Amino acid sequence: MSVNKGFDWDNSTGSSGRGSARKPGRRGYGTMPRSPAETLEPMRASEPPIIYRKKREYHQTLVFMSGTLTTIMLLFIGIALCFGLAKYLYDKEGPLAHADIIAIPKGEGLSAIANRLERKNIIIDKRLFKAAVMYFGVQNKLKAGEYEIPKNASMRDVLDRLLEGKSILHSLPFPEGMTSQQLVDRMNAHEVLTGEIIEIPAEGSMLPDTYKFTRGMDRNELIKRMQKAQESFLNAIWDQRQQDLPIKTKEEALTLASIVEKETGIAGERPHIAGVFMNRLNKGIRLQSDPTIIYGLVGGVGKLGRGIFRSEINKPTPYNTYTIDGLPPTPIANPGRAAIEAVLNPKATEDIYFVADGTGGHIFAKTLKEHQNNVLNWRKIEKERRLAAEKAAIEKLNNPDPEPENQEKAVDTKDKKSEADTNSIFNNLETSEEKAVALNVPADQAAKQDQTGDDATETASLLETVSIPLPEKK
């Protein structure tokens, strides 16, 4: 048998029925080497199975996913740490060493507010404050105003104050009986208020009271607030008024209430005085109220600065109730609640007259004779007070306080000249033909005038006087 005959070196025919076909040039199981060199050649590793390739690809996906999750976890941890630090700083005590006041102007934005707080050393970091405001979504809810920040206030405390709007409130009292011009002057003198008042409000349209406001409030807004308060109060009590009153409108009620307000400062007397004026209106008697004379002379200024002269009693003005019938055209001041209530519910009385009693109040009378006696008593009291004031003034001039040793002699000469001028004034007052009424009117002359039935004798009250001599009218 020859070497090559009948022997399949490559076992390519698969005659045994078990072997599978092999690729040429590859040595497999059951394959005989073709040469000694091939016998020495190492066997080649078989190709990796497909299953190993799939497992490797799946492992790479897991690695990617694991890295991604790790990164996300680290990111969340970093965010949590930052959030915790921010919350710690947000709630931490602030750097303010002592309580301070800060004013937030109206219309100022978040950045400007944060810068202002940081400059005042109220907050640690303006960026953190802005972030907190934006986190809570309250950028448009920060309220302007003047705030008192306590010592070591945290950023949370500061933000809460700005959101609640609990700013410092300033107060300004407006006494009853002031004219609108006087009320406006008081507003203009208050430096916390802003805005220019172009027009003086109508007389009697504002309700006197103590009003509270924040820094920077516009004066015109305060006026509207006072007018609204007056309107609301009058509307609330108008339906509770007595029936058959001689006043028919709210405007007339305000006018008469302003007169009552100026006649007395004692709350308990207002209903009684209102009752007297109601009687005079019902009987057709002129009110003859001295404050109306003054308002007719000086208007909104409100104060005459001296007594009323006899010639001014009968001087015609639209407001002088000695010369006009009924009520003046407008109020002469801004009446308060008590005066308005007194006019709408006056005291039931038969009195027609009243005059000062020397104690700050008034004494009332039903008849002219009683009133004349009351007037004489009041003039006697007023004369005694005037003489006492003159005597005290002269004694003070004659016995001045001790002067310093280094005072110049020229000052002594000046003092003597002033004393001589003062004595001259007193002498002129005693001899002048026309003096302030109720200061120098003799009692017998007053009684004689009362008997003549002159309008001046039916006054509801004496003319306003002062306790010191006044210069004569020129």
C-alpha cells in the first residue's frame, strides 16, 4: 500500500461519518501532520465563542451605567451640602452688632434692596439673600418702608420683616378746631412726609385725629385719608341725629360743629353750647359767635393774635355772625367727632346766652338780664387779671435778674430804655380812645349799652381776650 493511496491526510472526506469538514491548512483533532515542520508548529487558539463577546458588551453597559449613577449621586451630595450650608447661613445670626433702622424706598428692586442690606451690614451676602428671595418666589412682595432691624437678626428674620411690611409707624396729631391751612402747615413741617400740596383742602373736610404713617408717605394721600375719615364718620352718625333740627344738610352740620368746636375746649360743654345755638337759630337770633369774626378777618390763618376791636364786631364779612343771619357759608375750622355729635344731638335747653366763667368754662343764661350780670362778673374777673398782669410785668422790669459781672454798661442803658417804652405803652393803653374789647370797657358803660338792646349786648360769648395789655388799633 502506497503512502498516499487510500489515506486522507486532511480527513476532508468525512468518510468516518463523525468528523466534520475542516478548512484547508488548519490542523484539527484527528488530523495528521503533513510534515515534520508542521508537527513542530504550535496549535492555534480557536476563535472566542460568540457568547463571550455578548457578555463583554453587556459588562461595558453596566460600567457606563454605574459611572453615571455615581456621578449623579456625587452631584446630589454636592447639592445637598450646598443647600445645607446655604440654609445654615440663612438661619445663622446676622452680623449686625446693634439694632439699626433701614429705609426701603418705594419702587426699589431686589438687587438694590440686597445691596442696601449688605452695605448696612445687616446680611452676610447679598447673593445668598437674592437666591433666598428667588427660591421662595417673593421678588414682587417685598414692601417699602422704614424697618427696625434687631441686633444679630438672621437673614430669615430680615426677609420676614420685609414681607410682612411691619415698618416703623410715625404719628402726627391734628387737634380739633384747626383750619385746613393750619393742618397743611403741620403736614409740611413734618420731614418724614413727602409730596407737595398744591391746593388747600376745603374747610371742615378733614377729620382731626392722630394719624400714623410710614416714612415717605405722600402728604396728598394723608389729606385724602383724613377727608375719607370725615366723610365716613359723618355718614355713620347722620341717620342718628335728632329730628326737627334747624340744620338740614351735612354741610350745615359741619359748619355749626366748627363754630361749637372753636367756642369751647371742654368736651362736656359742647352739647350745651350746640343747644344754645339751636335755640338762637330757631328763634331767628343771630349766632354772634366771636370765632366767626376772627375767621372773617384772617381766614385760614386761624389766629388774630390779639383781642377783637369794637369796630370789628360790626365789620361786615361773609363769616361775621354779628352781621349775617344764620350760618356762615362754610365751616370756620375742622371740627372733631365730639363737636359733630353735639350738633347732631344737642342738649335740650332753654338757654339763649353763655359767657366765660373765669375757670375755662362758660356760664349759661335764659334771659338777657341773667346774661348781663354774668357778663359784668366776667369783665370784673378779666379786669383783675389784666391789672395783675400789668403789675407783674412792671415788677419784673423794675427788678431784673442779676446780671453777670462782665456785662457791659450799654446793656443797662438798653434795659432802662425798654422799661420806659413799656411804661409808655401802659399809659397809652389807659388813655387810648379805642382799645381791645373786654379789656378796657368800663362796667357802667357796658351796662348802659346792654340796656339799649344793641346787637353787641346779645353776644353768645365775650370776645376773645388775653391776660396782658394789647396795642391799640391804628
